[in-house]
Amino acid sequence: MRTRIYLPGGILLLVVVLLLVALVPGLSLAADTPKADPLADSVCASCHGDQAKAFLNNPHDRSLAAKGWRVDAICEACHGSGTKHAEAGGDKAFINGMKDLSGAEACLKCHNQIGDHACSNCSPVGAKASKGALIDTASHLTGSHAPQPAVNCLDCHSIHSATFTAPKLLKKPQLDLCESCHPTTVAAFRNKPYTHRVGRGGIQCTSCHEPHGRQGKAGMKLTRAGEPACVGCHAEKKGPFVFPHAGDVAGDCTTCHQPHASNNPHMLVQPTAMQLCLNCHTQLGGAKTLGAQPPAVHNVSLARWRNCTTCHTAIHGSNRSPQLFK
Ligand code: HEC
Ligand code: HEC
Ligand code: HEC
Ligand code: HEC
Ligand code: HEC
Ligand code: HEC
Ligand code: HEC
Ligand code: HEC
Ligand code: HEC
Ligand code: HEC
């Protein structure tokens, strides 16, 4: 019974929808009418057709076009005015080829995090990249990857790369990119037995490193709470614990772990846990002693005492046991 009532109702609805579609012309046509060709009156495209066409998918074009910029104006935001270049039939002398270091410096016109007033007349109004795409120049310009002849924006990014699907316009997949200048580091990840499996399972060099950051520790990524990236993934090691060990007392993760790759189980900085523990909990005493001395009952010449973490299992901290037993 129900189907009889339902069916005519459904058909009626269909008819109404079809009528509506037919009556409102834009509605049915919208899907297949091609948009006006954005390159129709582009001077640059008249000679650089392929380049300009490919560029329509570039995040630079997409974001500036959405703000009403015409294609040529977008090209010229990087390459400078092309009027003379075009008039001279493509004379290179009249266009900024954006090569090498000087080209890279032009990127900062729009990607510089320093306030607008510092650069109000070098970036075309409204062209500046949005907040998420600004480089922290206060740190970048003192970092290892600060613009210099040997390494600059254009060594890592390619504006007209053939594959605009490449995230962040990187020249190569990230691991290959870093490997091109840091081959031994990357080789260690591949060859050592205990490693972070970078390139697989979501860990990348930039999970920990800020490529536009300062040197040394200050160039490491932090979590939103300002903690080392490590605890973003290994949250359970972070605490807070009632009886902390890692973190508060024994230093950060890298006092005990190698971050990249290691020959030692658990990527410890020492071949065995005992050697690591005795670095600080030395039974010899002396100026270097950091932690408590293991009580005399610990006779490390006997095997049962050597495997420290079989008893002190809560090595990163405990809420129940001051001796880090559980
Ligand atoms: C009349 C044709 C023509 C027009 C119009 C034209 N170009 Fe070119 N452009 C050329 C030719 C030809 C070359 C290659 C010159 C060479 O290799 O010696 C070139 C080279 C370039 C280069 C590379 C320069 C270098 O140092 O390698 C850039 C960048 C460029 N054009 C940008 C533009 C932009 C942006 C526009 C639009 C404002 C534009 N062109 C309009 C013909 C043109
Ligand atoms: C965000 C900056 C930027 C914008 C916008 C831009 N380019 Fe480029 N362009 C570069 C850089 C950087 C190079 C140097 C080579 C490279 O990295 O690919 C370059 C190189 C070129 C070259 C010469 C090298 C080659 O690949 O043949 C041409 C021609 C060119 N651009 C044309 C254009 C045209 C046409 C547009 C607009 C449709 C445009 N560019 C927009 C940054 C830009
Ligand atoms: C005229 C201003 C301008 C210049 C010059 C410029 N950019 Fe951009 N860039 C933008 C805008 C706008 C975006 C869009 C993303 C946004 O605003 O969030 C962008 C986005 C990017 C992105 C992010 C792409 C993504 O997938 O998220 C990269 C990487 C980038 N630019 C690199 C460069 C490099 C390298 C140069 C120098 C060759 C350069 N830009 C020059 C304005 C500019
Ligand atoms: C050593 C290689 C390297 C250099 C040099 C470099 N970048 Fe990057 N850039 C990267 C990597 C890798 C990413 C992706 C970061 C990520 O995924 O967390 C990136 C991301 C970006 C982004 C996207 C926003 C973001 O932070 O994720 C922009 C914009 C950008 N770079 C612009 C530039 C500019 C401008 C320069 C020159 C001043 C530059 N980069 C120099 C490697 C580099
Ligand atoms: C799990 C986090 C993590 C990952 C992933 C990671 N790093 Fe590191 N990296 C570190 C830490 C921590 C340091 C030491 C920083 C310090 O104390 O100066 C470091 C140091 C470095 C150094 C300085 C020299 C050295 O070896 O001590 C280079 C170069 C480096 N990393 C490159 C890379 C490259 C390339 C990749 C990707 C193949 C990568 N890192 C992946 C955490 C990481
Ligand atoms: C074009 C070459 C080049 C590329 C590509 C490159 N680097 Fe570097 N990197 C350098 C140079 C040069 C230094 C400074 C000299 C040194 O310490 O070896 C450096 C230093 C570093 C350091 C050490 C920082 C410090 O202060 O000790 C880290 C970490 C690093 N790079 C990570 C990366 C990561 C991650 C990538 C891939 C996203 C990458 N690099 C891609 C050239 C490059
Ligand atoms: C005082 C030295 C020390 C510090 C500091 C330390 N660890 Fe450990 N960690 C160890 C030892 C020792 C082991 C091996 C435990 C065992 O043998 O069962 C280990 C094991 C691990 C493991 C693998 C085993 C497991 O329990 O999942 C991870 C992951 C780990 N640590 C992450 C971290 C992180 C992240 C930090 C920083 C918050 C950190 N560690 C700080 C000593 C330390
Ligand atoms: C992006 C997430 C991520 C970050 C950031 C990260 N790790 Fe890991 N870590 C992992 C994963 C996943 C594994 C398991 C091995 C693998 O698949 O790479 C692992 C494995 C480990 C192990 C070995 C565990 C074992 O059982 O032997 C240690 C130790 C470790 N990480 C310490 C660190 C330290 C120290 C840092 C910061 C310098 C860090 N991790 C940053 C995800 C991460
Ligand atoms: C970088 C130095 C360092 C390393 C390495 C280290 N510890 Fe500690 N540990 C400390 C410090 C500092 C304390 C703080 C408490 C104290 O000694 O008064 C501590 C506390 C302890 C305590 C609790 C003692 C108490 O009085 O609260 C135990 C148990 C302990 N560590 C065992 C270990 C074991 C097992 C290892 C090896 C896996 C190890 N520690 C590695 C520095 C270290
Ligand atoms: C068989 C189990 C066992 C092993 C293995 C072991 N411990 Fe202990 N550890 C204990 C016990 C039980 C205590 C508490 C003794 C007490 O309170 O009198 C203790 C206490 C400690 C303390 C002092 C805690 C405090 O409160 O002052 C330190 C430091 C310590 N151990 C370090 C180590 C180190 C380093 C190793 C490896 C060389 C190790 N332990 C191996 C059982 C063990």
C-alpha cells in the first residue's frame, strides 16, 4: 500500500525538479559552460602559452586570481614589468629571470613575516601571502638555510615545476630533496637497524625540523604547547608525572635517545641501558654524578643487576613509584 502512495509522490517531485531546471536556464547550463578563458587577453600567454596554462593550477595563481588579479599581473609580481620584454620580442635583458640568489630574495617580498610596514613598497598591495605561508625571517635569515648562493628558496622550491601536485611546491619529494644535500644523514636512516622510518608511515624530516628555522636546537619544530616535537607523537612519555625522570630531571629526550637512527636498541645514545644509566647514576661518585647513587645492593658485576630497566620499568616517569618501578 505504501509504495502506491510513495511512487506518484516521487514522480511528481521529479517533474517539479525537471521543470525548475528547464525554466532556470543558468541552472542546467552552469555545469558544462566553459568559463571565460582567463588567458584570452594575456600578453605573456601569447608567447609563453604552456607556461601560463600550467600556471593556472599554481597556488600563486589560484590565490591571487581569487583576489581579482589578472594573469599578467601575477606573472609580473615576480618577474617585474614585462612590457619592454614583450615589445622587444622576448629580450631577456628586460625581464627578471628569477634565477639563483637574487631570484630567491624576491620571494621574501611576499613571504616575509616582518610586518607590512617594513616592506610596504616592495610587495604589490594585496599580493602578500597569507599568514600560514609566511617565513619567520627573524629566524630564517640567521639559519643554515638562509638565502645564500649555496642554498636558497630556489634550491628547494620550484615555481614552475611540472608537478603542481607536489606539496608546497617542493622541487622533489621531501626525502630526496634533503638527501641531495645531506646524504649521510639520510643514509643513516636507511641503513641503521633502529630508526625512525622516515619517508614511510607519516614521519618526515620536517616532522622535527623547521626548514626555515634557526640553527641547532632552535631550528626544531615544537608542538603547539611549545614542547619538543617528540612528545607530539610520544605523548605518553611526557607526563606530567608525580615522579618524573625524563623531562624534568634527566633532561629532554635527546639526552638519552638519538633522534635519527642508531645501532643501539631503542635508539639509545649508549649501546646498553646500563651504560646510559651509569652515566649519571655513577657508583663512583665524583663531580659528574647527577642522579642518586644506586644503593649498594646493586652489584653490577652480576647479570641480574645489569638490566636496569627490567626493574625500573617506568623509565620516563611514574605516578606511583618513586623508584620508577611501575
Ligand atoms: C613576443 C613574445 C613574448 C612575450 C609577449 C613575452 N615573452 Fe617572455 N620570453 C620570450 C622569449 C622568446 C624568451 C626567451 C628568450 C631567450 O631565451 O633568449 C622569453 C623569456 C622569458 C623569461 C626568462 C628570462 C630568463 O632570464 O631566462 C621570463 C621570466 C619571461 N620571458 C617572462 C615573461 C612575462 C612575465 C611576460 C608577460 C609580461 C612575457 N615573458 C611576455 C618571448 C615573450
Ligand atoms: C611566484 C613567483 C613567480 C610567478 C608568479 C611566475 N613566475 Fe615565472 N619563474 C619564477 C621563477 C623562480 C623562475 C626560475 C625558474 C624556476 O624556478 O622554475 C621562473 C621562470 C620563468 C621562465 C623561464 C624559465 C622556464 O621555465 O622556461 C618563464 C618563461 C616564466 N617564468 C614565465 C612566467 C609566466 C608567463 C608567469 C605567469 C603566468 C610566471 N612566470 C609567473 C617565478 C615566478
Ligand atoms: C607577489 C607575491 C608573492 C611572491 C613574490 C612569491 N609568492 Fe609564494 N605565495 C604567494 C601567495 C599569495 C601564495 C598563496 C598561499 C597563501 O597565501 O596562503 C603563495 C604560496 C606559496 C607557497 C605555498 C604553496 C602551497 O602549496 O601551500 C610556496 C611554497 C611559495 N609561495 C613559495 C614562493 C617562492 C619560492 C617564491 C619566490 C620564487 C615566492 N613564493 C614568491 C605570494 C607570493
Ligand atoms: C632547505 C630547503 C628549503 C629552503 C631553502 C626553503 N624552503 Fe620553503 N619549505 C621547505 C619544505 C621542506 C617545506 C614544507 C614544510 C613542511 O611540510 O612542514 C617548505 C614550505 C614552504 C612554504 C609553505 C608554508 C610552510 O611553512 O609550510 C613556503 C611559503 C615556503 N616554504 C617558502 C620559502 C621561501 C620564500 C624560501 C626562501 C626564503 C624558502 N621557502 C626556502 C624547504 C625549503
Ligand atoms: C624524530 C625527529 C627528527 C627527524 C625525523 C629528523 N631529525 Fe634531524 N635532528 C633531530 C634532532 C633532535 C637533532 C639535533 C638537534 C640539535 O640538538 O642540534 C637533529 C639534527 C640534524 C642535523 C644536524 C647535524 C646532525 O646530524 O646532528 C641535520 C643535518 C639533520 N638533523 C637532518 C635531518 C634530515 C635530512 C632528516 C630527514 C631525513 C632529519 N634530520 C629527520 C631530529 C630529527
Ligand atoms: C641545497 C642544499 C640543501 C638542501 C636541499 C637541504 N639542506 Fe639542510 N643544510 C644545508 C647547508 C649548506 C647547511 C649548513 C651546513 C651544514 O651544517 O651542513 C644545512 C644544515 C642543515 C641542518 C643543521 C642545522 C644546524 O644548525 O645544525 C639541518 C637540521 C638541515 N639542514 C635539515 C635539512 C632538511 C630537513 C632538509 C630537507 C627539507 C634540508 N636540510 C635540505 C643545505 C641543504
Ligand atoms: C633518562 C633517559 C631517558 C630519557 C630522558 C628519555 N628516555 Fe625514552 N627510553 C629510555 C630507555 C632506557 C628506554 C628503553 C626502555 C627499556 O629498555 O625497556 C627508552 C625507551 C623509549 C621508547 C620505546 C619504548 C617504549 O616504552 O615505548 C620510546 C618511544 C621513548 N623512549 C621515547 C622517549 C621520549 C619521547 C622522550 C622524551 C620525552 C624520552 N624517551 C626520554 C631512556 C630515556
Ligand atoms: C611524527 C611522529 C614522531 C615524532 C615527531 C617522533 N617520533 Fe619517535 N617514533 C615514532 C614512530 C611511529 C615510531 C615507531 C618506529 C617507526 O615506525 O618509525 C617511533 C619510534 C621511536 C623510538 C624507538 C622505539 C622502540 O621501541 O625502539 C624512540 C626511542 C623514539 N621514537 C624517540 C623519539 C624522539 C626522541 C623524538 C624527538 C626527537 C621522536 N621520537 C619524535 C613517531 C614519532
Ligand atoms: C642524564 C642523567 C640521567 C640518566 C642518563 C639517567 N638518570 Fe635516573 N635520574 C637522574 C636524575 C637527575 C634523577 C633525579 C633524582 C635524584 O637523583 O635525586 C634521577 C632519578 C632516578 C631514579 C629515582 C631515584 C630517586 O631518588 O628519586 C631512578 C630509580 C633512576 N633515576 C633510574 C635510572 C635508570 C634505571 C636509568 C637508565 C635507564 C637512568 N636513571 C638514567 C638522572 C639520570
Ligand atoms: C632486580 C631489580 C633491580 C635492578 C635490575 C636494578 N635496580 Fe635499581 N633499585 C632496585 C630496588 C629494589 C631499589 C630500591 C632500594 C631501596 O630502596 O633500598 C633500587 C633503587 C635504585 C636507585 C635509587 C633510588 C632511590 O630512591 O634512591 C637508583 C638510582 C637505581 N636503583 C638505579 C639502578 C640502575 C642504574 C640499575 C642498572 C645498573 C638498576 N637500578 C638496576 C631494583 C633494581
